[in-house]
Amino acid sequence: MCRCQPVQQQQSNAQGAMADGVSFRVPDMSCGHCEKAIRSSLGDRLPGASVDIDFVAKRVTVAVGDNESATAEDAIREAGYSPEPMAT
């Protein structure tokens, strides 16, 4: 988990989320540093997967098949965060 203090939050991009994939609510994600850590971990575990992260909305969406959703969740946990699967 990031111990950074968010300096300034940006406007949420909730309407620009991916249509396909698996989404997670990540309540302990709070800043760009968190986003970078999660994106890096997902890139290591799921190379080439498209990732959309909105840290203001605390949402991560990864374009993967159903059989890779557990891998995406594990990657977020390995980065030190607590993903909660969301209904898509």
C-alpha cells in the first residue's frame, strides 16, 4: 500500500472505462504512485494486456479473458493492494 499523500486529485474518468475485461475496486489506491505500481505488476504477470486505471474512482480494469481474472487479481495483490472484484 502506498503511503503517499495525494497532492491533488484529478477528475474521475469513470465514463472512459474499458467495455470489456475484468474490473476491480481498489480502496487503498490513492495516487499516481499506486497506479504505477499496479500497472507494473499487471504488466509483469499479463504482458500486453490493456489496463485502465482511475485512482480517483479507485477502479482498475484489465482486458483479459475470464480465465485470467484471477491472475490480474493476484498481480494487484502482489503490488501491495486489496482488489475487490466488481460486476461488469
